[in-house]
Amino acid sequence: MALKKAKILIRKGKKQYFEDLDRDVTIVKEKQFYIEDLSKDFSTPYGSMSKANLKKTGTVKSSQDKEFRIFDASFIDNYKRIRRLPQIIPLKDIGYIIAKTGVGPDSVVVEGGTGSGALVIFLARYCKKVYSYEIENEHQAIAKENVDALGLKNIVLKNKDLCKSIDEKDVDLVCLDLPSPWDAIGPASGALKPGGFIISYSPTIIQTADFVNALLARDDFVHLKTVEVIEREWEVDKRKVRPKSKTTMHSGFITLGRKI
């Protein structure tokens, strides 16, 4: 399935200084719209945008003469629209996994626990081939829908238990998002090339400890590190600079090991 063409439409925010209040006041709130159907006019609170304007790039105006900016949706815009199960690996953790394992255009990766496909989609963005194992039929159906929507051709979804066996050999990375990732260490060892990486992503430290201890008990792996990635967003508005009240602290523990 080819990737759908979509557009991003932005109404830029605007502030104005009021002397009697001695402060800036937002007079236009910034709004962003994701438009999938470009064959018909698109309605906004600031007037409709004609289908002719939806085909353009740059500055366009609505039926109420309000100015917008429009451009093609990118991979990340489309990714944010995928169907999601209750738990999903956030981007901050996906970025760490990709950076620390160094996977790239020549890499072959095996994933265990497809879920809605968030991680496998990003891995496929960078890697040559990704094989993802999932035992839940409902989860696999959602993942397939998301993979197809993004037009990715280098993903193979498998309705199999990775803890029992892995078909692929000489892979660069095995990434696990499973309730009991220690059960997959044996099959992962058989699939990984020497020097290949194993990653486990777990929400609790008890799961993480059990996985690390199982890894340490073997002579074919080394435990490199276990981390959690903290993301704190900041509000910057002229000289008003402070952390935002909503901060993503804990999401999961990432354990990195290597086949020796």
C-alpha cells in the first residue's frame, strides 16, 4: 500500500502587548490540522480551506481571509496518527535504542512484542529489514494497519512466540518488549551475530532486574548498561523560562547487552 498524501495546516499564534495590563496577551491561538482527504474543502474554526489551496505549499487563506501555512506531512506527522494500544514505547526511548545500538541501512533487526508497531515502524525507518514477533492476533492486526498506512515495505510481521524460537540468523539487534524477556535470551543468542545487541524494554525494575540477572548468568552475553531516559520540556516565552508542569519522567527501563 502506498503512503497516503497528507498535509499539515498551521494557523500561527499571535500575541499583543496591552499597556494597561502590562503584559502580552494571546489574541490568536496557534492551531495545527492534519488533513488526509485533499479532494474536498477542509473546515476550520477560522473558515474553510478550499481543496485548491490544499494542493499548495506556503501561505494560503481561508474563506474568512485568515492566513495559514501549509506543507506536506512528513514521516513523523504520519507516525503520530497511528492507532495505539494503551502502552507504547515513547520517542525518547526509541531514539536511545537506535542511537546506542547504531543500527542503520545495512542492519537486520528482530523485535519481540510488536504491540501497535511503534518501535518496529521506527526501526524500519533506519534499518534494512525488521522481523517482528507477536502472539496476540488483535495486536498484530493493529500493527499491520499502521505499517500499511505508512507504506513500509521492509517489515515482516510474524504471529509466533519469539520465546520459543527465532527463525532469523546473524541479525544485528534483538529488541524485546515482553512480560518475561528473560525467556527470550536463548533464542536471541541463536539469532544474533557476534557483537550483535540485545535490548529489553520493561516498565518495572523487578522485570529489569530478572532480565539482567539472567543475562549475567550466561557466558555468551555481556550486560552493558540499564537506563531510564528522562524528558523534561521547558517553556520559553521571551525572558520567561521555566520547566513545563507536565513532565514525562518514567516510562520504562532500557537494558542493553551484547552477544560475545
